[in-house]
Amino acid sequence: MKIYPALIETFFPGIDPGESAAIHLAKESKADFVLMDYEAGRRIACSIGLSVIGTVGLLGRAAEMNWLDLEDVFLKLKLETTFRVSDQFLGERLERFRHRHSGN
């Protein structure tokens, strides 16, 4: 197991230290992707060659593996958490998931 230093000397402008740390850690550890929802952080991560996935995308991947019921999780995400996402965005992702898994 490799230990990564807690302090990062260079923060990316326009995003908070936690997002900067996540980007640095993903780059240093050669992660498959970095989980990031905020647009500014996503742009920076992509600009340095990282693959980015958001919370909704990660949940979609889990549903594709039959680890969860996507509709149920989206409903809980909206009703039981402080996660902010539009109903339209969730509806589009759910419809795309259903279409891919309906055989059409």
C-alpha cells in the first residue's frame, strides 16, 4: 500500500482543496477514473488526462452490474439526501438505462 502525503502544495484554481486533492490522488495513483460532480473540477481533471465519472454515472454503472435498482436509488437520492440534480437529468439517465436494457 502506498501512502500519499496529506498536504498538497499545488491547488487547482477555481475548485476547493478537497477536489484538488482528489484530482492529485487520482493522477498520482493512476486511477481508472476520478469521481467528481462539480463542472469546474471535471474540466480540470479532464484537462490533465483523467477520466471522470459523476455520482449519477457511477450509480448507473452499479445498476448495469445489477448491484442496485436505479429507479429506487434515484428516488432516494432526490428525497433522502442533499444531493442536487435536476429531475430532467435523472429522468434522461433513467430512460437511457431502460432503453439499453430493454433489448431495443
